[in-house]
Amino acid sequence: MQKHLIEMATTARSFLEPVWIEWHTARGGKLPAVPSQYTCGRSSLFVVKALRHVGITATWKTGVPRHSEDGPELGPIGFYANGRWQSHAWVEACGYIIDITADQFGATLVIVVPTGDRRYAEGTEDTALPAFVANRTNAVEAIWPRWLTYCGHT
């Protein structure tokens, strides 16, 4: 199963790489040095939809570190990289974590590791504002027909 998930994640990332540029351009901002930066929520939601489309049960996961008023983190939440916990989103399916945007933190382009990998710690809720949740969903729906064509699905 891990090999199949790696193949699917790699294909999804290849598809999304030009889409990330479109998403950044649409926001009117400067393109980040690492194109996957700021796209983990939408990208992970897309991977969930792509996996479910082929019959694989997948779940969107997120973690946003919280800080006390004095600054230190309140427990491990998100993705651990560069000596601290980072806000992040990823996918879990079939006992694996699938992550195609952790390269924004210096990790490899595609990560598929067993759940329980200590770099990942799910938060208790999606902390995004409702408008951002809707934008995330709409962004995935907008590219879905292109994905079906890209993969030869209908």
C-alpha cells in the first residue's frame, strides 16, 4: 500500500506544482521561494479527494501550534521542523501520513510514512476562519476537472 500511496502522492504533487503558482498569483502576492508554501491546507484537501476518488479512505489532518502569552509553545502540534512546531496540514490514509508540501520546511518533496511519525501532531480542530475553509474547498473543486483529465479519469 505504501508504494501505491507514494505513487499517488507524487502524481498529485506533479499536478499541483503549476497550480500552486496560479494560487499564489491569484492572491496577488509575491511568489514564495518554495512554491508549496502556504498551500498545505488546499493541497492536502485535494489529496484526500483524489484518494477517495479511487476508493481509498483518507482524512485531512491539521495542527496549528498555540503559544502561551509568554511565547512558548503549548505542546506539540503541527509539523516539527527547524527546531519548532509549524502550522501544517497533511493526509492520513491506510495507516500512513501523506504529505506533499513539507518541503516548505526543508523536508523531502513527498512524505509517506506510518502514522505515529513524531514529526506530526494533530491539533484538536481546524482553526481557520469559515471564509478560509470555504476558499480551500472552492480551490479544490475548481481544479478537480483538470485533475480528472490529467489522470485520464472521468
